[in-house]
Amino acid sequence: MHIAVLMHDWGAAWKMEGVDHAVRSAQVAKAYLQDTIKDHARIEHIAECIVNHHNGSKEKSI
């Protein structure tokens, strides 16, 4: 997912105290993508890719 690659560090710009940057990036991406992508499952998949970009495995969809 190219879009996940582009958005994986967005959370660094919108930091929240005590929230990992990858988790925050997924939150920001989901909010942004709701206006452009109507497929909720695709948005969730992109968010999953963002959150797990450092610890993916064969068991995860990324």
C-alpha cells in the first residue's frame, strides 16, 4: 500500500502525549482518508499497515 508508506509518519506532525507516533499516524490517516476513500475496510487496512510498519509478520495482512 503506497498510501500507507506516504502517511506512516504523519503522526509526528500531530503528536499526542503518550501516544506512539505510528498509532497517531494511523489516527490522522483514518480521519483524512474518510473524505477520499469510501471503502472503510481499505482505510482500516491502511491504518493497520501504518501501525505495524516496524513489526509486520506473516500473520499480519501487511
